[in-house]
Amino acid sequence: MTAITDTNPEQRVALVTGGARGIGAAITTALARSGAHVAAGYSSNAKAAGELAGKLSAEGASVSVHQGNVGEPADCERVVSEVLDQRGRIDYLVNNAGITVDKTVRKMSVEDWHAVLRINLSGAFYMTKAVLDHMTGNSFGRIVNISSVIGQTGSVGQANYASSKAGLIGFSKSLAQEVARKGVTVNCVAPGYIETEMVAAMPPEVLEKLLTGVPVGRLGQASEIARAVQFLVDDEAGYITGSVISVNGGLDM
């Protein structure tokens, strides 16, 4: 994407859920530095959102922050309306927001199950639903859903998380068929083990064992996920839809 100024009405606008921390922050950063205006969504960490927006704005990038809970349809509709009111368009939607509540199925409560599905899977549906008419009306849109290698392989103690991430793949493939002739593409990026705060906090012996299963022998970087997203939202990526790009160091082939 070419760098475009804030006053240019042709500037692409991206909405990134969970866009203030971890992988989401890397996606926000990559898209903003590439010239898009990025509306970074966050749920509760206003400090992190503000700091990221301030840092990028100081570089000359165009970023706004928007509070909302993707598990609430009304919040999704409100955030989309805010961005449309402020920027007049939404070209890219990156459904990145997600949570984990890890327990074996025997110990997992009904509330644990629904909490993860509500944010990780239903949240992507709610956000997509809120923006889809706008995209199809413009005959252009790029939707990227952040799945996970766990949605492809499963994992002990993560039945809810794995189900939500596998569900994103099915959702993406179905929606891709529905909107392909409207100029809207829908794809997934499925990260492997990425060096985020959560992974970095793991005990060294656990992390070492985890890495033995990764052929490249290291954790991924959030910026590597962001580059895959950046590729999929490009104007020239219009022939790629219904795909899953795995960025996992060879953990699952």
C-alpha cells in the first residue's frame, strides 16, 4: 500500500479488533505504517491503546482507538458506526480479538465454554455483520480472521479455544463464497506459537518442550503475523479468498 495522508479521501481504512496489544498491536502498526488509517479496537486496556496510538501518531501514522466488547452485538455496531462517521469508509476488517479459558472438558463449565466462543467466534460474526453491507455496497472489502494452529490440531485443555478457532475457518470459507462476486475477500491467518506476553511468561522448561515440536526451532514474531495480514488486505490480493495462511514455523503442515 502506498503511504497516504489523512486528508486524502482515498486512504484505506482498517478496523482491527483487539488491536492494541500483542498480535493485534503488530497488525495495527504494520497497516498504519503502510499508509492506512487504522481504527484499533480494545476492550478494557485504554492505557495500552492510547500509548500505541500516541507512538504511531508521533511517527506520522493515522490511528484512532475505539472501546468496545466484540461479544456484544450492539458494541460492534456502535464501533463500526463511529469509524464510518469519522472516516467515511471501512475497507479492511481484521477480527483478531480473542481470549482463552483453559481447562479440560471435564472441568470446563458451561460459562467457560460460552465465554470463549462468544468473543473468539461470535465476536467475529458480530463485527463482520456490522460492516458487511458497507463493504458489499462499495464492491470492495478485505476481511481477515485470526485463527490459530490450535484450531487445526486441537490441544489438551483448550477444547473451547480450538473450537472457536476452527469455527473461524469454517465461517471464513462460507462467507467467502457468499461475497466473492461483491469484491469482498475473506481469509484466515492461523498463527502458531508467537512470542507474546502470555507465551513469554511460560516456565522455561515448558517453553523448551514446546519448541521441540516446532521445526524452525523458535517462536514466531507478532510482526510475522502482521505481514501475512498485510499481504491479504492488499488491493492486488483480490484473487485470494477462502484461504488459510498458516504461520506456524512448520508445527502443522
